Amino acid sequence: MSPPSRISIIETGHELLITNPPRRSAIRVGFLLLSIAIVAVTTKWGLFDKSPATIASGLFGLMSFLAIAGFLAYFLGKEFIWLASGGETLRIAKDTIVREIRGSPFRDRAFLTYNGQLTAEVLEHTYPTDDTGLKEVVRLDTASGPISFGRELDRSEAEAVAEAVRRFAARRTLGRS
């Protein structure tokens, strides 16, 4: 099964590397930029407005306004970073599995060891399970635990990832026997 064009699946004799870039569209980028502009303008108006109604709202009004503006800026900023420089990488090599997500304010890396037992399944989600809107997620299970991969994958992409992992694991198991 060939990978869909958005994701990259590279398989060598000793390693499987799958990269998953963010799903970009003109509508999504435009909505994000418009939202950031609206938050910036309303924050400027809220902080520098000297009308009696603003002054009368007092410290509580100012603090609640700043809390809401900060909350919106955090989530919009996180989405902006994801679209600008984000991505997800799954690397399976020798006895380790590494999943790394770029484009997050914090480093998000998960390690898992395995000894030849590796299964991959596509999980069904009828609702977004993450603030970036996961559609399908590939869950990898080993004797040492599970790890998930597949931020914003659609069904065909998730199936391609699961098939590549199954094929790599089968080849690795046969090579050890």
C-alpha cells in the first residue's frame, strides 16, 4: 500500500520512519490569522480604552478580560506554532519505538522498547480527541506498553501507517527467527 501524499513512510532494512506534517489549508490558516488579529485588536482596545465604562469596571473586569484574552492567545498561539513548524515523527529501529511531536511549547517525545511483539491498530473516533482535532489514531502495542501516533490523520493515512508498521514488524520477526 503506497502512502498518501501528505505523510511520508520510509522503510529501510533496519528502520521505519514515518513523518506526519500538519494538515494545512487556506481556510484553516486564514481563520487562524483572523482570530489572532481579532484577539490582538480587542486586547489593545481593552487595555488602552480610557472611557468611564472601562474605568468603572475596575480591577476585576480588567483581570477577567486579561484572563480571557490570555486563554485565547494560548490556544491560538499553540495552533499557530503547530501549523508553522509542527509535525509528528514515528521511528521504529532495532528494539525501540520513538514518537516525537514538534510544534508544541513543550518537548513531546515518547519512547517504548519492544522485543519483536508489535501490533498496530487504527482506532475509531467519532469526536475530536485532542485540541488539534485528531481523526484517526494508530495505536502501537508492545509487551512494554502502548504508544499512539497519528495527529490529524484521515482513514487512508492511518491505514497506510498501520500497514507499514505491521509489515516492518513481520519482516523484523522473520529476520530474527
